[in-house]
Amino acid sequence: MDNSLRELIINTAIGHAIRTDQLYNGLKALNKRGCIWADGEIIRGLGMLGSYGVRDRQAIDSLLYVSQTLSYEEARSYLASYQREYREFYAVQKVGHLHAFVLFAMIDERKAGESDAI
């Protein structure tokens, strides 16, 4: 692991409610499971989910699903359009929290689609 990635892990842990070992282990697990996002994107995504209390296995599963559905840039674009639509409600929120909310929204859509199919 290079120094810039270590620095990103440390800064992400400081900025979000997550430990460095959770970020490192999540990155390792997601790489092993075939996540196509870049390492930095994975770390930022895990950190944002950590801000909502989603960590470890739940965060890994959530991020893996989103990464199979959307590229990191597509997820960010989805976030930007959602943020514009609900700007007044989320005006005081940080972009990181909105990104985590979008990840949850996409997962909830998947669950709704699965229950509709039953």
C-alpha cells in the first residue's frame, strides 16, 4: 500500500465515524470480491457509509452492490441530480452524507424490486 492510500485511509477515518482498520479490511475484502471501483473510491465510500453507522460486513455488501450497478462517477452523478431535486431539504448536509444516503436509496430500490418480483 502506498503512502497516498495510507494517508487517505487516515484522513477518511478522522473525517468519518470509522476506524482505519475497518477501512483497510473493507478495502481488502472489496478488492478480493471483485469490486471494480478504484481503491480511493472504495475508501471514500466506506467512510461515507461509516458516517451513518454502516460498517464492516454491511458496508462491504452495500458498496459491492452499488459498485456492480454503477461506477463511482455514475453514483456521484446520481447524487448530484438527487441533491438538486431536494436542495432545500439537504442544504445543511455534507456531500458525504448525501452520497451515503444515495447508496442506501439504491440498495432500498433493489430490495423493493426483489419484493415486487416475489
